[in-house]
Amino acid sequence: MFQFFAKFINPYQSYSSATPPSHPWAFMAVNLKPFWPVISISLIFTVISAGLEVWLIGYAGRLVDGLTRTAPALLWQSHGAEFLLVTGLTLVIRPLASLVREGINDIVFRPNAAALIRWRLHRYIVQQSLSWFENDMAGRIAGHVRDVGSSATGAAYQILNTLAYVSIYVVGSIWLMASIDARLIWPLLIWLMIYFGLMLYAVPKFQQKSADFQNAYSALNGMLVDTYSHISMVKLFASGDDFEDRQSQQKIEIARLNFVELQRVEVIINVGLIFISSLLIVGMVGYSLVLWQVGAASIGLIATSIALSFRISSMAEWLMDGVSNLFGFLGSLRESLKTLAQPLKIVDVVNAPDLQLGGGEIVFNDIRHNYGQEKGGLNGVSLTIAAGEKIGLVGKSGAGKSTLVNLLLRFYQLEQGQIYIDGQDVSLVKQDSLRAHIGMVTQDASLLHRSVAQNIAYGRSEIQPDEIAAAVQKAHAHDFIVQLQDDAGNFGYDVQVGERGVKLSGGQRQRIALARVLLKNAPILIMDEATSALDSEVEAAIQDSLYEVMHGKTVIAIAHRLSTIAQMDRIIVLDDGVIAEQGSHDELLKLHGIYAKLWALQSGGYLGLG
């Protein structure tokens, strides 16, 4: 039965990939739309459950009155059929209605709605530009994606599970008391006015304090993730000093103080609830006694008043908690959406076609990109790379080498100029198809915390084991991979590499990244210091494989170690964002210009940066 509930809604169904609404209610309305049918069913069974509860309390009062008028020997003769009906309602209908309602709310709705929202947000966020991620902390973004699923479903759940049930129960109680004696609703109505007055005073304060705490908690989470992600740097530079302790203590203290403020408001709410609940009990029971004393009410009415007043008092705290949680969830959702519901900086044009690759010619036409600053980046670069040509990019740090390839990949929105591949403007084709035709190996090899095999075959679900093995052999990685072992007992290709591949050496990560790009076999190849993490022996061993892979491809290679690009068809020297020199290795040496000076300054094959 529970499996039936769990599979009732598919959280990974198709949907509009537009920018998520930034307002909490609009966000929930859009993303919870697939759940409207089950939400409607839940509300129907909420009415049944709450209505049945009120009816049973009313019946208990009538039963007391009936017992006072019935001789014990005639009890079953007078009330037998009635008792069987009530027993059936209590033992069958009441649990069944609760099962359907709770099954929908807790199994159909909450897990699937949270998964649906997180899935949609994750798919949206990974489309953001590289600069968007650079402006925030990964841990903070991840925390927001996780929390939005909890906040949105938590808010909706409070409405379904608490507000709807208690509201129906209170309305039913008013109807019940009015049906007995209209005067009995006055204590309940007065209590409701006081109760809503407390809510109007306390809930906005709770909402603000909840938002403040959420901000502090999010900052604390981001700090912790940032620290743990760079633990080697922390140990190197914070050792023997309390600097890191002060930084972390400050974040923890801010979160603590905000939590204290939040709890202070909650204590006020709870004490106020106890007081007004006591007023309700005294009012309803006391008024019923007065009516009984003057002959206007029965003993059964007093029993009903006692049961309802105690039940409503307990529900009042439940309702206040539900309302407080609702606004707390909404506050958290509002803060998270400020970060996550931002429009994409780089989007495909409407009906963008796939890139149709021919030979792989690349043209940079008057490229200007300064990252929104007045200087830096590229300042009017025009360059044509013929199909199948292999070029090297050289220049000191900040000359614009990485900027050029990042713009080719559309990791950033080009500020001015055009980039063409085989005559097609890359800004007018689908980004996925563009990157599908480009393979790239960077100096800082990026690995996910997954198995070695999954990292090599990333993005290629249809890949076969023999294809992985061939790529690994070319990258000279097989020998060290088969010797790997992790704490979970995995061996070889099944070993988990750790976050960012920290369980492997730099050279091992680089060779796995090389195997990944070899497996992709894209017609355009970018190598950004692709062999910088390899020792000379390993580099020499895979050079033949690299040259083999380069055959027939358009290649852009960035290197500080000039010996690695000396054999390229052409070398482009960037300086201060412009092309200063270009030509073959021999031609550039004869110019006695920038390249020749860099070549002369090299020690051990590396570019002098002083």
C-alpha cells in the first residue's frame, strides 16, 4: 500500500524550464501544480476526518443524556443499533480516512514534492553562467537548493495538515455548539478574537526572526563548506593561530544570537497560548454550568463543552505552531529564492539549432571582454584558426588566454564581437551542442566524488567498458587505477575519488581527466596546461597518445611550459589582452620579441613570471 502511495506522482516529469518565480506563493503555485489533484483529495478527507471528530464529541454529549434517561437493563435494546453504527464509524471509517489523508500528505506529497522542486531547481541552476557561480559559495547555493525543497513543501504541508484540519474542526465546533444552544458560541467566538489577536502580534515577529536566523544559518553553512573544501590551506596558513577560530566563532555566534531571538518569540507565543486556552476552558465549561444551573442545558452539554474546550485548546497550540512554521517556511523560501530565482545570464536563443560541425574552423572577430571592468581581459582580438590547425596560446598570467577559450565555450557572455565555428555564430546555437563538440583538459582536473569509471565516462551513459579501457590505456592511467582502494572496500575502477578527487594525486587526476577527454573524442580540443601536473616521465609516455588524439582535430593548447607547444602549427602570443605576435616556434624566435624572451627566461621548461 505504501509503495502505491510513493509511486503515485512522478517527481521527474516534464515541465517549463523558465526562470522560477521569485515570490514564494507564485513559486509554490507553479511547482506544486502536478499535486493539485492529490491535494484536493487530501482536503476532502480532511473534512471527513475533522467532521467525524467533532461529531463524535457531540455524540458523546448526547450519549450522556441518553444514559441518564435509560435503565441499564434496556441499554442495548434502546441503543444497540446506534452503538454498532458508531463503533463502525470509529473503528473503520475514522482510521481509513486518516490513512488516506496521512498517506497522501506524508508519502505522496512531501517526499515527491521536495524531490520535484530540488530536481527542477538543480537543473535550472546548472545552466547558470560560470560568473554566477563565482559570485557565491558552492555550499551556500547547495544549501539553498536543498532548503527550498523543504521550505516549499513544509509550507504547503502546514496548510494541508494543520491549518485546514484545525480550521474545519473549529468551524465544526461552532456549528455543533450553535445547534445545541446559540448562546454557547459566544465563549468560542471571544476566544477566537483573542487568539487571532495574538497571532497578528506574534506571527510577523516570528517571521522576521525566522528569516534572520535562516540568513545566519545559511552563512554559517557556507563558511563550514568553504573551510572544509579548502582544509589543506586552512592547516597551512591558520596553524598555530586563532584566526580561523575567530572567523568560525563569529559566524556561529551570529547564528546562536539569531536563534535565541527566534526562541524568545516562540516562548512568548507558547505562554500566550496557555493563557488563552485556559480562558477557553473556563469560559465554555463555566457558561455551560450556568446554563445547566438555570435549567437551560443538560449534563450532556457540559460533557460536550469540557471535551471540546480541551480538544480545541490542544489544537490551538498545534495551529499556532503550524502558522508560525508556515511563515517560517515562507521566510526561508523567500530568502532562498532571492539567490536561486535569478534569470540565466547566458541563454539559448529561441529555437536555437544544434551546431553543425564541418572541419572545425574557429574565427574570433574583434573580441572584447573585460568582465564588466574598464581594463583586463581581451581588447580587440581577431583570430582565425583553420580546420585541423593546432595552435598554442602563450602569455603571462592575465594576458587573456583562459578568457579566450572560456568565451569559445560560452562560459561567459561575450561583451563585444563574434565567435564562429564553421561559419556559425556560437551565440546562436544550443550551448549543449556547442560543448558536445569540444573536449577540454584543464590544469586543475575536475573530478566528481564518484567512482573512477563514472568520472571517465561522465556524460556518456551509453559507453562500453572496452571503450573506457582503451582511453585509460592511452592516458597511461590503467596501472595506477587497478591499485587503488578506498575505505568502503572498493577497488580499481570502482574506487570513490573523494570531493574534487582529493584522494588522488595531481598527476593521477590529470590522467583520469585526459582519459575522459580521449573518450569524448571531440573534433575540437582545448588543452589548458593539460600535462602540467605530470612528471616528465609520464608526460613523455603520453605525448605520443596526445599527438595521436590531436590528429585531424582543431587544437588550442595553453601552456606556460613552452616546450609542450613548440611543435604546434602556429603559436599566438597574447599580451595585455591583444595578439602581440604569432607564427611558428622558429619564426617567433627569429623575431627576438616577447616569445623569444619568454623562451630564454624559461628554467626547466616553465615560463618566467617575475
